[in-house]
Amino acid sequence: MRFGDVEAYALSDGFFKLDGGAMFGIVPKPLWERRIPSDNRNRIRLGLNPLLVIAGGKRIIVETGIGAKYDPKTIDIYDIRHEPPLLESLAANGFSPEDIDFVVLTHLHFDHCGGNTGIGGSGKPVPVFPNAKHVVQAGEWRTALAPDTRSRASYLAENLVPLEEAGLVMMIDGEAEIAEGVRCVPTPGHTAFHQSVLVESRGERLFMFGDLVPTASHLDPAWVMGYDVNPIVTVKRKEDLLPRMLREGWTVYFEHDPNITFAKVESDGRRYTAKPVSD
């Protein structure tokens, strides 16, 4: 899609599954299952939808998906299916890993940055995007390298340390412009230092939620994940942003929706919904 002078491409790293109850927190299963049905292990199917943005002569990937460095047990637990894998999706749009100038990471949970690294010839993880600065909030980086007990399973050093060793980490504090019209915007709640990405060009706006609103089913402010470290902050941020998105006609992008990427936010006065859009 095109937003003013900016091009945006929906990419894919395939699909995976997470526990439906964890994905919807205190929302009862009879309600959330109407929107996303679960399998016989109570898991729901989720998309892995990185975003490619070309702005100001720079090529920027937001998120790198879950990656492919997992053993059979982990693949089974999360039902990881690379249909297609990220690099194949990128190539289908005419780009190679070497073409990427920046990788923006909303946060550092394994399903958002697992594609940062792949297994090299030595059998050890190496950066996949060798020419890209990987942009992350400094607080998120500190948290990821020294996680608390609750968060430890979500942060994997193999996705991060090779970037630091290669000098490819660009840490920011708060809001920052990465390229012309492309800004990182703090949206804490899911993690303490979570960020989203706002693209603005010629009066048009595209907002990449990250895990602030992982799927279209999470648009209602109270529908937040059990994974969120501070769900009340998530609710408040959604309450602040959604009316503006509706009023100003922003396009939004869902990272984990299995069916919708680009959409417009709509409301019937009772709840928010997503209307898919395409170029």
C-alpha cells in the first residue's frame, strides 16, 4: 500500500498458536471464542505479520517474526508453521536481507524478534539483516537481557546478543524518528517499554500496533492479553488512541491477526471493529 510518499508491504513469517485464555486475559472464553476459535489444546491461530516500510530512501522492517531456530518440542507447543518464512516473503516483494537499513522492534519477545538471527555456518546464531541497525527502546533491551522470572521464557538471548556483538543495535529513549515520516512511539503496557510505529506522509497515517492491539479482536479497550505486564496501562493507551484513529481515518496494521493486516478502525458506538483495506 502507499501512504503519501511512503510504500508499505505486508510481510509474513507464517503462523503460530498461543493459548486463547492467555491471549484474552479476563475475557471469558465463550466471548473470545466467537471471534477466534480454539483448537483441542485451547490454542488460537495467530499470524506473524512483519511490515516493510520504504520512506525517505530507507528500507525499514518492523518486526522479524518468530524465526526458525526451534527444536521439535517448541515447534509442537506453538504449532509454528512458516507458510511462508519471512525471507521468502521479503524476496517475493523484490528485496533481500542486505537491502534493509533498519529493523524496528516493538519489543523483544521471541515471536517478534526471532527472525533477527539465523543459524550460521558455524552452527551459532548470526544476524539475518547484516546492514540494518536494529532499533529498540533502551529500557526494553535492558529488560530482555536481565528478565524477571515471569518474563524469562519470552526473552531469548540468541535473538539479541549476536546483534550487539556485530554492532547492529540502535537504542532509543522515548519517541524517535527513524526515517522521514517514520516514528517510534512508546505504547507501554504489554511490556514496560513497548513501542509502536507511526508512519505519516502527505496527511495520511499508518499505525503499526505491535502487541498494543495484536489482532482485530483486541480492538475493544478492555480486551487485553494476560501476557501484558500492566494491562491497565494498555487499556488507557488504547482509550487515548482509538478515538483519534477513528476521527482522523488512520490505517492500522495488525501483527498477529491471522486474516487481517491493513485495516480502518470503525465503531458503532458500542465497540470498535476493523474493516480490512487493500491497495
